[in-house]
Amino acid sequence: MVALVGAGAASCSPARVIEAAHVMQDVAAEAAPSALKRNTPTPSRRLIAYRVEDRVYEGDIYTPANTRPEAALLLIPGVSPRGRDDPRLVSFANTLARALFGACA
């Protein structure tokens, strides 16, 4: 029953299913080549600084190349010692930007 419902839902938008598969493959690939990397330009990463109650913080904004993002996400690096520069977070933020998300980390 679950497979039948999943197949029915997927048939409504096959292009979205393919897009989701490319995004998941790119997440798994991390920095390695993938179909999504081959078919989309490299996103931009821009440093920003902001102040909250007299403390200065830094973050990065990832945006798709050559187009405006269709949605936005805020990524919190968590407990990684490398913070927003952790290669896994950078790779994930780039994947999201390739999928037309604007991401802030």
C-alpha cells in the first residue's frame, strides 16, 4: 500500500522526483562530483557580520549562481569545532544553493 501511494504521488511530478534524487545524490557525494554539480553553476558564498547586544557575529550566505533563490534556510553548525567552516556544512549549504535555496550558515 505504501509503495502504491508513493508511486502515485511521484507520478504527479516526475521532474520533482528526479530533482530530489539529484539533491540527495549531491548530499551523499559531499565534495565529490555529482550530476547536480555537473549541471549547475557553483553557488556563491558571502561573509556577513552582524551585531546582537554589543557582540559581533559572522555567518555566510550561500546563493545560487545566476538566479534568485526560491526559498531560504538557516543552517546552524552545531557542535562541530570548525563551526560554519566544517566541510560537511559547506558542502550541504552549496547543495541547497544549487537546488535554488538561499542558505545562511
